[in-house]
Amino acid sequence: MKTKVLIVGAGYAGILCANRLQKQNKDIEVVLISNSEFFQERIRFHELASGRNDKKIEVRELIRKKIQFTIGQVSKISPNSNAVEVKTDQGTIVYNYDYLVVSIGSQNTKTKMEKENSIQSKESLDLFLKSKHPQDIVDLCILGGGLTGIEFATEWKEKHPNTNVTIVDQNHFGRSFSNVGKEYIKNKFESLGIRVIESKVINKIEKNKIQFHDQTEVNYDTLINCTGFHVNDLLTKSGFITNESNQVFVDPFLRSIKYENVYVAGDAAKLEPSHLRMGCVTALPMGAYVADTISDVLHNRNISPFRFHFFGRCVSLGRNDGLIQWTNFDDSPKEKIINGKLGALIKEGVNRFTLIVLRMEKFLPFRFYFWPKGKEQRNSNEFKETMIQQGET
């Protein structure tokens, strides 16, 4: 009987893992499950929200022919019995597996209020586009000054210059950038007329107004939540040991610390202690690593811990401006940047390269994608044992 590997989630990590795994192991069965027939290029959601046309890419276009692809919603994961329940248009299907790869990504948001909008999942993006017409938005307020908030603010203001755009960051704005990088972004915002409210604690969010602890206020007619991502709580409900964002704690080999035949790749994985952050920058190498590691296990080869080395952080500032922030291996910023048109070209090249990687792993008979490896992201046995004990109490 063939070894069966079930991959839940067809994002950057899931598709890369499926292609790479299938080409290295001709005698295994690889099943990829997604809740959509289309690949979600989330790194372009801020562009789509601002008015760019959506170019739909089918998942089947990106995966090898021998991979079994199922469209459906995972309703239950039973790691104790090695089974996953999927609701499809044809009814409920139960898949058994020898190895499970969880790569469902993070599309939930840290909700601040009931009537807020979001562009952090395809469903929330589509809802925003259907319910809001750009010409009707006068005062746009963005919660969160991270990469998503920065990119969306500049993209929107460039496309819709008559809109009043405000970013609210309860921390120091641009804190993940160097001084020179932060200064460049602030100057860009000033040139576009984007207002920044930083280091103010929100007291209350009402229908069209945000009130801060210092009694100041900001008015809006449209509120966009870009404060961060959460993973679906299905993983927590399924018995995995997770954190407050529903990420699964994994060992240095990206295996669930509770179930060793379950690997986690992408945003749903939490490796401690670690400098890894959510995004396709880590999802791609994690997906490739999991495929290589399962292949090594199947062929009785020694396995090595996952390693990853950051080099930089890319952010678009509209269509013709961008910022490349060089970083140390642990993602801390260096006082070195590339900006302007060249920065925009590099950012666009990085975006396109993600799809090139997926397609090359599909078509080429050998492994195409390799990533920068640095220090081992090793967590101690003591941490693992502590988390298991906490999960069982």
C-alpha cells in the first residue's frame, strides 16, 4: 500500500510542498486540499483592494498531474486517528493519512469591532470590494502600521488621491525598519498626504470614530483592520498545542510537538525560540523543507533541523516607489536600504518570483527552490515537554 501524505491548504507552502514531495517520491500518494479552486496571491491583496484587476490562477495550473486535488472545507482533524474530514460539494469525505502537512495559512484578523473591513483574506477582500465604492470613501482609517497597512495606505492614496487616509499604530510607527528606512517611509507619507497617528492607546472604537486614552479622536467613514493575522481555530479545537494566534507549536523539524507524523508549514507553524515571522518569505522555505524532510524519512535518511536566514524586507510604496530594508539573519534592520524606482522593481520581482518558484517546482524534474540557511531554529526539549504538559492539562 502506498504511503499517503495529506496536505491541508494550497497556499505558497502547501503547493510547493506538494510538488516537491511528489517529484521525489513516485510511489506515494499526495492529496492536496483547498477551500478554493483558485490560488490566493495574498501579497497582492492591497493592490486588488485599491482597484487593480484580479488575475485568477487555478491551483490545478500550479500542481503536478499526479497530485490529487480536492476542493472543500476541512471541518475536522483527528490526529489521534490520522483522519481529516472535508466538506465538499459532493458531500463529506474522510481522508486517512500516514503523514499530514498543515499549511492552512492565516486569514483571520484580530477583530477590533463588528463593522470593520479587512483585506487579509480573499473573502474579506471580496466583501470590501462589493460593499465599498472608492468614490464614496472620504475618510479612510487603517488600523495597524505594519507592512500590510503601509502598502495599502500608499497604494490607495496613489490610486485615489482625494481620499483622506490615516494610519493608526498604537506602537511606534515603522519600528521594524532602520532609522533611515523609517525616515524614508515617513517622507513618502508626507508627500502623499497620509496622516500617521502613533503611540496612542485606543480607548474605544465607535461606528465612525476612534477615541484614544488621551481623549483625542479621529473620524472615519471606512475602517480597515490591518493589525495582524490569526490562524483558524480549527487547529486548537483539533487538539494541537497552539498559542493565542492558533499557531501550532512545532519542533526543530517542523513537526507538531504532540504528533510526530504531522508537519506544519507557513503561518500556522510556531517554532520557539525563533525569529520567524508570517509571510511567503518563510512559507516557501518551510514548504520545501517539509517536503525534503518527509522524503528523507521515507528513504531512511538522516534529517536536519530547519534553518532560515533573513536578508531583507520588501515593501511597495505605490506602483513606482518601494523600499528594500536590509536585515540581519534574525530580521533586525540594518542601516542600509534601497528605495525609489529600483526598490519598486525589486519588490515586484520578488512578488513574481514566488509564482515562478511554484511553476518551476511543478515542471522541472529536480528540486528548483533553495533558500538562505542560517543558524538552527532549535527549541529545547525542556520547552517541548513544558508545552506538552500544558496542552494536556
